[in-house]
Amino acid sequence: MKHRQSLLMLLATLCGVTVLAVIITVTVLRSNQNLVTPVDTTEGQDTTSTTQYPLYMTTMTHMEGGWDFVLETEHAFNQQNEKLEFGMDIAEEYGGILTIETEEPYARANQKWGRNMMKEVLDRGHGVGSHCDRGSKGTGSYEAFVEELGTIKSLVDELVGAENNKGCSGAGSSFDWVEALSDAGFSYVDGIVGYHMLAFPIEERPTGWNDRAIASTYYHDNVPVDLEERIHLFRLENTDDFEPDSTGIVVSSGEAGRLAYLAEGDRTRCMAEGCLLTNSDIEEAVDLILEAAELHDASRVAKLSFHLPTAEFVPENEDVLRYFFAEMRRLEDAGVIMWGSQIDVYNAYVSWEQNQ
């Protein structure tokens, strides 16, 4: 609550001139890769110290790996499409941008039932990507794991083009998922959770995160655990350690978890019993955004990401969804956040690297 109460103070002090610069001078230039150009507050000066990057606001909607039902009947496929359309309709009214990431069943259903919904999502100005709902148990071989990830990549590439499908959410595994995602053709990974720590040596994990503890308790916790570290993007070459590298896949976390679970503060119970999306969740989301904004180093690319499954895109949630997107628009108008898709943020990071 203290973060909501300190909004006016934040807007006056956040990153010195950064907020003022964002409010006054942000120019959004979308290339074919949907790159959002950062703010440049000077003319003819060294941009490595003066380019200011906003805190990006992103979402994830996952078309899950267990959704064989969308292949069984066209009706089930259309039900999911209707939910996506409902969510996009509301988001667009408030300038929001969704990112829809799909696993194998829904991607195949797009082909089977003759409707490329993923392309429709992209054409409406939202983001798309792959969902790698694989590998958490570490079964099979590394080669089989890469082959599975590559199959997902190819299926989504066929729907939206490889240039629009550079990242995958998930793929946490005891295998080296960094190298596996790279070998499968991905450039970035989002949706980073406890499962991803299984691949790291025990000394590189948070205290107490052994394999058993991850499997029983921490498997879906947000990673990195520290919020300041979590919101800033970095590269990894492999899972030998969790320190940023100069090359490798881009780790694009910023995870805030499922929006409907925020008010309860008990992800485990909500996953087991279900928790309704309420206005209290939105208020917690605003608090978290303001906290992240205070931690944001504006010389680096940062993002915060909320999980919005299709189960939330239903008429009974319309008022709460409108409240969420209205609050996000208020924060964007104030210069605290900037909407982007997952690939927007990746492209901004690549641009940032070129300025270093």
C-alpha cells in the first residue's frame, strides 16, 4: 500500500529526469520486429549514459501443452479463440498489449481447423511466441529435449513466421535449458520459474533450493528471487552459473506470477484450490509495479510480466479486467511503465546492447 500512496512522490523523483523524459519525449517507433525505441534525452552526446529505457509492462497467455482437447473438437478450439478475442478486445480499448504463447496442441489445432488464430493475434498488434511446457522432470535425453523444443518452434514459425517467434516461455529442466533453447532456434526465454533452477549447481541456487525442495515447493516461484535482479534482462551461455554472460540466450524474466494469485499471496494454495481474479489483485499489481519502478535502473532494459491465462478472459471478469487495463493506462500515461509484447522487450534489449 505504501507504494500506491507514494505514486506522486515517485513521479517527481523516479530516476531524476527519466520520468519527465519518458512523459515528454517517448517516441514509439515499431519496425517489422515491433521494436520500441528507447528515450534519448540528449542530442550529439554519448548515448551509452543518456539513453533512458522504460519499465516495460508485458503479459503472458499460455496455450498449454496438455490441451489435446483443442484437437479433439473444433468447438473446444473455438472456445479458446473466443476467450482470446474477449481479452484482446478489452486490452485494446485501454492500449494494452497481450502476448499469446502456444505449445504444440493449440498450434496444431490452428492448422487442423483452418483458422490461423495466432496470425490474427499478431495482426491485431499483440505479441506471439512459443510455450515450452516441457522438461521439468528431466526425463529422456538432451537430444530428445532439443527435438521437442524444435518441433514447437517449427509449428509456431509456420503460423506467424520465424521473425515473430523468437522466444519461448518455460522449458525449465535439469538439462541445460539455455543451450537447449538456443540449439532449438530460440533467441530469448521468458516465464522463468523455480523449475529452471534444476539445471544449476546447488551453489548457484537460492538457499535451500535442492531438487526435492524445488519439486515440492519452489517449482513455480518467480526467478530470479530478488526483484531488482529479476526485472533486468541479461544473457546466459549455459547453466554452469547464473551470472550474466556476454553471449548466449537472452533471459527475459520480470515474472510477477498469475495476476489472480497476487492478493492471496499464496501461489501453492491458489494453484491447488483456485483463486478468483478480484480488484484486490489489481491493487497488489499496482503496488508491485511501483516497487519495480523504484528499483529500475533506467540505463538498462527492464520489464514486469503478469500471467493472464485464457481462463481469466471470461465475461464474469470483465469489470476486473477493465480495472486492470485502466490502471495500466494510468501508469503508462504517468510515465511509470510502457506497454510492450515479449518480443518488443527482446528487441529493445538487442538495441540496448548495440549502444553499449
